Amino acid sequence: MIKSGADHIASLRDGRAVYLHGRSVADVTRHPAYANAVRTTGRLFDFARQQPELMSFVADTGERANRIWQLPTSYEELVDRRKALEAWNALHAGFMGRAPDHVASCVSGMFMGLDVFEAYDTARAGALADYYRQARDNDLYLTYVIINPQADRSKSASQQKDPYLTLGVVDRDAQGITVRGAKMLSTGGILANEVLVTSIQPLQPGDEKHAVTFAVPMNAKGLKILSRKSYEQAAPSTFDNPLASRFDENDAVLYFDDVNVPWERVFVVDSLEMCQKQFHATPAHVYQNYQAMVRLSVKLRFLMGVAHRITEVNGTTGFPQVRETLGHLAAEAAMVDAFVAAMEAKGTRHGPYFVPDRHTLYAAVTLTQKLYPRVLDTLRDLAGGGMIMLPSSVEDFANPEIAALIEKTQQSPAASARDKIRFYKLAWDAVGSEFASRHEQYEMFYSGASFVTTGHSYRTYDWPAAARLLNDMLEGY
């Protein structure tokens, strides 16, 4: 049931309507804006197929399925799934934030909370259950769009000048619903098979037509994919941009131009309350952000490697002040690892399922939103001008005269000139390039603005236990 990379790549040649620089993209698997990222995604599936014990589990059908769809029933199963996620994310050093394991975690979390859907509407719950099994059994790569276009943020979705700027239901019949409008941010959508469409932002009374959750293929009739510019296409070579050239998962606005959605793919409709419950009354929000924290732990481990290599290349590892800086970085990376372990160790049950601890997850999200930019600033401090004063491209080495000057001016006690440049090109792509800047913004906001994440932390902390401890002390004297 785990598809091959070739199968996944072939599945993307489906006539989807992708637009870049004012033109339609005929085949995303061959276009220079996306082809390398497509191949990277294919390698993820090949790796999963080649590592069945690590990357798969036995589903209720008796067949093996990708572990991204696993519903752990014990602490041990949750840890096994995390080890699989770590191995998968190591293939792209955590730079593909919407790789297939993210939205699979969201949909799996919703399925684990099927009781919440059943209390809302048994037909919609049945549709969700069937869809989870279909996605699992066909090893689908899902993305999602759960944010509304920014427009006038002082007004709700229904109060915008265009009543269908934000996606909403325009019609319905016995076959399903018809939707019109835009959603964002389809990160990884160009690489994905299908998209889950809903709203994680609180909706207001009057927004009922926007309170909908459904899934459609990326090639659905009427679905237009408006791509941002491609960092991959702007990367001259893998040597010069080793991350951007391979791991640019891209982002897109999706516009639904009267797209028909059959009822068997509609999970919520007309319910403001259920749009929130699907995330927060089920394990979905915790499970998807737990995956994101596993990914971030891998990404920070990679950045720790960059930090230490900078000091080796510069010959500064032995400086006391540099070791102090590295020690702080190591402590912060270890903190994220510890958060992940604590989420698992303090895990709780939702019905038969074992899910990560909610408040530990939100504490981690709250603290790491500020951590990632701080780590990048520290790497800049360690590197100084080393990441800036680099040859223009790998082609400089083809000129013997220039190559000799490069050899003379790019010296290091720990690497040849070429190896030093190769490393610093990688470091810049992780820290300072346009690709890197996008990642800094992404890590700061992937789970919402800081007031949203701190609100989750406030909401889920055990304040009564703190109050009891305080009261016991007050009553003791």
C-alpha cells in the first residue's frame, strides 16, 4: 500500500491548473520551477517503501500502510511513529514543512476524534472515516488550505466587499455542494494529490456559508493553483543553492471557481462550532503540530551541524566565547527534543488512541516561534562575512585563473577552498538566502500568530493545580 516514487510522480501528471508568471504550467513534474522538488517527494516514497519495518504498520485491512497514517494505541506505537517521521524528515533536513506526513497527521487526528463528528452529523462522520481509509490505502499526499485571504482583516469573511473572496458554499443538491472563492496557504500543494479545505480561524455569526470542510483532488475542475515564484527555478545549481534547488515545496493561493464537491467528500457544512471542534475537540490540532515539532527537532539538529562546522571552518571552535555560544545552541536544540519526548511520555488517551500531551505541545510551539529566528541570528554571528564573500557560482571553478585565486583567498584550517565554499553555500541557503528567509517567516507563523499559540498554552495549562499549591501554602501559616 506504500506507493513508489515513480507512481507518485506519475500521479501528478493529472492536468492540474497551475499558474506561474502569467502562464499555465503543462507538467509540474518537468517544469524547472518544480521538477527537483517533485523528485525529492518521490524519494520520500521510495525510502518509505524500502524501509517497511521502520516506515509502515499493519492496518486494519491486514495490509501494510505508511506510518504517517498510523493511529497509535500505546506510548510504544507513538514512539515508533515518531522514529519514522524523524527518518523521513532527515531526508530534507526538516525543510519541507508540508511533506506528506503533516496533513496525514491532521486527518488521522480527526479520525481519532470520529466521536465528535458523529455527535455533529453521522453522515459527515461516515464521509470522514471513508476518506481517511481511502487516503491511507492509496498513500495519498495531502496538503491543506485552512486560512482565509487577508484582505480587510478588521472584517469577517462574510463582510468583505466580495462575499466570495473567502471560499464559501454557493449551491447544493443531492449530489453535493458547489464552492467558490479563495483559500491559502497551499504549501506543498503543487506536489500533492489532494487538498483538505477548511477554516482554522474562528468564524463569526453570518459566516455560515464559509464554515465548510471537504477534500478534492488538486486537478478538480474549476480549481486554479496560483503559485508564488519558485526559489528552485532561481537556483543556478545544486552546488550554489543545495536546499532551494531541491526542497522548495512552494506555496500557492487556491481559487475555487464553482468547484463541485460530492457529499462523500464533505465533512463539515454550515457549522461555525464544528469548524473549531474538528481541530480542538479531536486530537487533530495536537497531532498535526506534534508532527511539526518532530520536524523542527530534525531541522534544528541540522542547523546545529551547520553551527559547529562554521566554527571548524573558521578555526574558532576552541575559543571560549564560541564554545559558550555553541553550548547555548545545543541546549536550545535539546530543549525541543525534550519537549517531543515529554509530549509522548505525558501522553493521554482519546478513546482507544494514545495521543501527545496537549499543553506540552502548546508550550513547545509557543517557545519555538521565537527560537528559530534567534538560532539564525546566532549562525550569522558565528559566520561573520564567511557566508557573503563567496564566488558567484560553481562556474568560477571552470576558469583556471579565477580558480587559482579562489584557492588562495578562500583558505580554511579544516577544509579545502572548494569544500569551504561548498559548505558556506549550504549555510547561506539555510540562513540568508530568499529560500531561508521564507523558512524564517514560516517557522514563526506556521501554527498561527504568537497571540494564538500563547492562547492555546494559557487555555490548556493546569491552572487549578497551580492554585491548589498556592492555597496549600497560604493555609499553612
